[in-house]
Amino acid sequence: MHENPRNMTQGQFSFLPPLTDDQIKAQIAYAIKQGFAVSVEFTDDPHPRNTYWEMWCQPMFDTKDPAAVMLEVNECRKTWGANHYIKVQAFDNARWRESVAMSFIVNRPKYEPGLALARQEGPGRSIHYTVHSYATDKPRGERYK
Amino acid sequence: MATPTGAKKELKGADRYKAGVLEYKVMGYWQPDYVPKDTDVIALFRITPQPGVEADEAAAAVAGESSTATWTVVWTDRLTAADLYRAKAYRVDKVPNSPDQYFAYIAYDMDLFEPDSIANLTASIIGNVFGFKAVKALRLEDMRIPVAYLKTFQGPPTGVMVERERLDKYGRPLLGATTKPKLGLSGRNYGRVVYEALKGGLDFTKDDENINSQPFMHWRDRFLYCMEAVNRASAATAEVKGHYLNVTAGTVEQMYERAEFAKELGSVIIMIDLVLGYTAIQSISKWARKNDMILHLHRAGNSTYSRQKNHGMNFRVICKWMRMAGVDHIHAGTVVGKLEGDPLMVKGFYDTLLQPHTPVAPELGLFFKQEWASLGKCMPVASGGIHLGQMHQLLHYLGEDVILQFGGGTIGHPDGIQAGAEANRVALESMVQARNEGVDYLAKGPEILAKAAKSCKPLQHGLDTWKNISFNYESTDTPDFTPQVTPAR
Amino acid sequence: MTDQSPEKSEGAQAFPDSFDLEGEFARSNVQAVLEKLDRELVGLAPVKQRIREIAALLLVDKARRSMGLETGAPTLHMSFTGNPGTGKTTVALRMAEILKNLGYVRQGHLISVTRDDLVGQYIGHTAPKTREVIKKAMGGVLFIDEAYYLYKPENERDYGAEAIEILLQVMENQRDDLVVILAGYANRMEVFFQSNPGFRSRIAHHIDFPDYSEKELMSIAQLMVDAQHYVLTPEAQKVLRDYIPRRMKMPHFANARSMRNALDRAKLRQANRLFGRKDRTNLTRHDLTTIEAEDLLQSRVFQV
């Protein structure tokens, strides 16, 4: 049977081959053209409800050129790239959206253990599920080694 | 009407209330000088009068029958501020290219209606009047709901942006699929389809409209197996996944019971059918707001009255009512799929569901300027005969805030359901990527897909299977105004 | 999908066998920028000549690339040396425009900074500060005035070194994204380059801005006067001609900038003179535009 090789497919482009720097820049250029503020965030916990990744820097509200964002992406990769997920996010402050408008992964840890599913059986065959990120079994700094 | 009195102007005072039968026009239901108030509800009807009935009289009759009138004069009107409660037909236009049809504009004072009740609103506007003999056919085309009245409604329990935040999915249409076959799968087999599709790359799977609790699969069994599948898929992909659990049932009490169970199992979304009725929809909407549940509506039954151009009601009115009643998803056409949907009409539906305000746009079938008074956005769902080979057209016509449902296009994939789901996701992501890169993706769609297929075999096989499938039937519900004028039939 | 960028087609590419240099030059609008520079700046013939040469080089480079001749990404960083007021910033602005027109930078804006914008006062402040400036300049030109202040060898714990390191990295790795122009006095820049060979090796074009001659300074002043809708009386012109060599000998002489300052002060005195007049109820257009000899003669230059 066919199976998708990735076990973490958050973001807009996770099913495509990893974006090249030029492709990342093209997406950032689109975001800037739309008037979005672009930011870079990283985490070592890929849990689907891990909403608050670490902010690498403030959202770049007044940036005119994608190379400026790329600079931060590369700095973040240098510091955290070996064992963290990094994503680029674009924020739209237009009324009726005022939320994230784009989000895509630009870096993955070398080894991705994925997530486990824990089941707690209840009465009447009902089950409570817990999705659990293997990486978080270890303290920060020792994950993904 | 029979027994005309010969009077042409509105009668007042004692003459107006003498026992007997009067033309609706002279009873005060035709007021060509009336300027609608900002707080009036306005309805636009397409009227096909009976031969011999003048257009303004037919319009007055519709105004009368949808508000205070009955067939004969009643003196008890004089105990009320009757002028206020009478609906007023104030404008009649000929329908372009349809000689026997007229657009009638009718204004209703807001006090005719109970706050926060679609049932009450519709009992007036589409209550008796559609069976009325003076009109050969009647269609409710559009409504202007005043801000003051809108503010009494809750609107979508979640709304598009909050839904995206809960799902952590941005910048692209969402993907879904309806479990097939519609009938006969056991709960265990059914959950298999859900697991494969979600793990393969879809965001949502869906119960079909007629999946409730039948002998081949009772609802609890379905819920349990589906949630096992949803959670397995979520763990496998690190994404939030959902299955629209259809809670439609014979009674509202049973519906609540099913909704509670869905919540207990951790589902992010439940589903209802339009055939529930407006009251039940508003009830479950309030439950959904209270319980952080996204509410999906399948528009089962709407084509019974929305498809033919001369009688019934336009689907855009359903869109308005459902945004008021409060659903988060509603099926609203695909343009390119197997179900009815002229591109401009569909754009009118999508704008009605998604925009904070819509200007007058006759070419889209929007006859009124409508302010939405901060009611949330309702996500349109495109479902029915669409496939990955049309991804460029779907993105172009339907935009980013839409759920693309590829039921057959996922489950019918030659390499299996997971492969089908992955093919759809790759097709979508590559198209969004190309669009953002500034590529003319509508023109180059097939090229973009072919290129993406080079590193995704399932996409290649999907393209090979469906590339020539399209549904090119002429639409029956089309705009009356340029750029595409088609006569009604 | 790995590659969607439309300009990169697969396999062998067919190169054209001719290039319309004339047409490309016309399309790039570079001539208009050069003419604007001629109008804005008096003299500076050698500088303008260098700008023309650089523009020609970049155009030919573009032509070569269009025929698939490997040239490598050109280094465009520059140093502008010369005394204050010799037109370095103005030329840098036009240079940014030329680079944009020829497609060597994307946005074509100029960010002008000094040491204080790049270097922080506390540990850990410099890198973010420098990065912030670089981010603002991305897609355009970063003009660092008096660049040698970045390097303070007498202070061991100077944070300037950190800024220099970051700048060098960007100048090397992001040549497509940013052009850096270092500016300052010629002799101090020379010392700076000796102690920071990294900069010298990354700079492709050195342009020296000579001081203006007396005659050129007079023309500059006249241009300024015209542009601001003033008129110098013949006597005032004579005084100004006398003023220039005196000012040049004094400290802090800054070429065109000194001329601007002199005229600004003359305008001030003119206003004061008009205000002190008894018949100030009916000033004429002539009164308001004329700068008299006395407005210049009160300068301290004539008092020493």
C-alpha cells in the first residue's frame, strides 16, 4: 500500500519536496506583497495543538524585501536547525482576518520520531485519546539526539 | 384578483375598512412612493402573475399575503397600527428577457418578526404566499436583512478564522471527502475509509447526508470507529483532523444526545442536514457555540425549491438564513462539478457567506447592499464530482476559504484511499505554491500538476484516471443580468 | 515539486546569438539617471565617468549572461572616498537607481547609516542592531558613512568588530540581496582597509570624490539660489566669489554643504533685514527674492 513518508505534515507545503531557499523567498515575497507581517518560529514539539512555538524574532511588520526574512530564517537554522522544526508564518492584520494567513515549514530536525497515540478505555466502549509527541519524553535540549 | 372595485389609489379610513373584498393595491400594500427604512427587512420576489393580473397588483398581493392581509377586509385591523404591519410593495421591474416575469421589491417593518428566529422570519416571507392563486409562480430571489435585526442572531458558532486557528491550517483551501458508499458500510469498515483518507493528507472526512443511525450501522458504532480513525490519523501526521459526525436524528433530543457523545469523544466538528428545519438548526448552533464545536451543514433538500428559476427560492437566500441561524460550513456549489452551479451565481453564494459586506451586484444575483453586522464568516464547501485535475479552476473560482471535497476523487483512486488523499493534497499545495509565486496558474494548471506529479506517483495516476472528466451541462439557475443573460425556462 | 520557478527551464537552454545593447540601455532608463546626476551635481567629471563605466560593465555583464557566458555573480560593493559635501550621498542614491534599473537590486532604496545605527553599547546589542539595519536595506543599497568608526583598535572590547563580522558575511553570502557602499575621508578609509582586509577584498569599485574648485563651488551656490527662487544682486555675487576662498581655508570646510550653510545664513539675515524695515507693510516680490551684498558681508568669514 502507498504510504506518505512524512509523519509531520503541518503547514501549507509539507507534501511537496522541501522548499529550496529560492522557493521560500518567492513565498515570502508574496506575503510581503499582500501586506502581511512575516515571522519565524521554531519548536522541538510537533504536537498538533502545540500552538505557541518559540518566536525567533518579532514579526517583521515593515520589511520590504524577502532577503531580510531569509536572513532570519538562516540565522534561526544556524542556531536551532539541527534538531528543531522551523516555520515561516505570515500575519494579516486586515479586519475580518486578523490572524495567520500563511504558515509553512522551512526546516525539519534530522530525525523525526513522530507522535504516539495513547488510549484510555472508558465505559460503553468509549475511549479517550491522547496524542503524545515522543520528543517531549526528554527534557529540552536532549530531544532529537 | 376577482371583484375589483375600480379604485386605483390606496383607500383610507372608513372606505378602506368597509366589509368586502378589495384589490390589494388599494388596501395599502402597493406604495410606489415608499422609501424603505434602514431597519426594514426587504425581500425581492420574482413574480409570474396569472394572466390578466397586473404586475403591481400581483406584487401588492404578495406583500399582503406575506404580512397582514387575508382575502377579505377585517375590521380588527383598525385595532392596530395597521399601516406599520402592512408589508409594502414599492417597486416592480420587468425581468430582462422574460416577458411574463417581474421583480417585486417588498419592505417589511422589523417589528413583524421575532428576534433571533429564522422560523418566524420565514413563516411570514415564504409562509402562505407561495401557494397563492393570483401568481402563477413565485420565487424569493434575495433579501436585505437590516443590521438591527441581524444583531439579534448568533451567526456561525465558530467562523472561518477561529476554525482555521483551531485546526492550525492557513493559506490554502481545506480538503475533505465524503465516505462512500453512502449506505451499507459497517462502523468498522466505515472507519477504515476515514483513517486512510485522513492519514493520506485530507483535513476532514464526512458522513453523508443520509447517514444517521440505520440498521447497517448505528450511530454510536460509527462515532466510535470514526474517532479511532481521526485520532490515529492525527498522531500519524501531527495535524488536527476531523470527521463531520452527522448528528441528524428524528428528534432534537436524540440530536443533542449524539452531539454530546461526539464531544465526549473529542471530535472537533459535528454535522447536520438542512432538512432538520430552521428551529433545530438554531438550537444545535447554540449548542455548538457553547461546546466549541464546528458545525457543518449539508444542504440536503435545497434543490427541491432552489433550482428552477421561476418558482421557489434562490439558494443565496438560504445562504443568508444559514449565516444568520449559525452554521460554520455549508455546501455552496463547485462551478466545475456534477451539481448545478453557474460560476457567477456561485460567486454570489460565496460572497454572501464570506464577506463582511456585499455591494449590489446584479450579475452575481445580489440585489441589495448587505452589511453583515460582524456575524462570523461561514466556510463554503465545494462537493460533488470534482477531482484533482481541476485544481487550478477550483482555486481560481472558489478562492482560499473553501473546503474542497473529493469523495470519489479520493476513495476511487486506483492506488487506494491514502494515495488518493495524498494526490489531492499534493495537487492543492503545488497549485497554491504556484499561485503565490505569481505563475498564471489558471492557464498553466495542467502543466503545474504534471510537474508536481513527477515526484508524486499517486498524483500522476490520478491525473491519468480523471483528466478528461468534466460536467458541461448548462445551468438552470443563471443570472438575469449581464454579462450572461439567459432567458428563464 | 522541486522547481517551479519559470525562468529555470529544464535541460539545455537555447541562447540567443545576439544582444541588443543599445535597446537594453534605452529600456533601462540609465541615461535618464545619468542626466539627472548631471543636473544635480556640478563638476565631478571623474566621478560621473566612473559611474558611466560601472553602468556599462553591468550592462555588458547582463548581455554576457543572456548568452550563457558564465560570469559569476558580480561583486557590486563600493567605497566612496572624499571630503564632506562632495556629493557622495547623492551619487549613492543615483547608483541605487541605476542598479535597480539594471536589475541588480530588487527595490532600489538607499539606507544611510553611521556607526551608532549598527553598534550597540552593551553586550548582545550589536548583532540585533546590525541585523535590523541590514534587513531594512535588503533589496537596496546600504550606505555606511564614515565607515572607519566601526573599527576602534584602541578599545579591545569594542562591539564594532561584531558589526563588521556580520557585514562581511552578508557582503559575501548575499551579494544578490544587498549592495554596501562604505564612505568617508580617503586617508582614514585607507587605514581602515589596511586593518580590515576583508572589506577591501569584497569591494569592487573605489570611487574618489575630489574637492570642488572655487569656480565649481560658485556654480553650486548659484544652482541652490536658483532652485530656491532667490536672486543674488551683482554686488552680492562679487561678495560670494570673495567669500569662497576665505571659507575654504577655514576649518570644517565641507564643500557643497558649506555653500548651503552660507546661503541659509544669508537668507536668515535677509529676512531679518526685511523685518527691520520701516515700510514693511508693502513688500514686493523683488524684496522677497533678493539677497543683497550686506546679507553675505555680515558673515564671520569676513570678520577674521
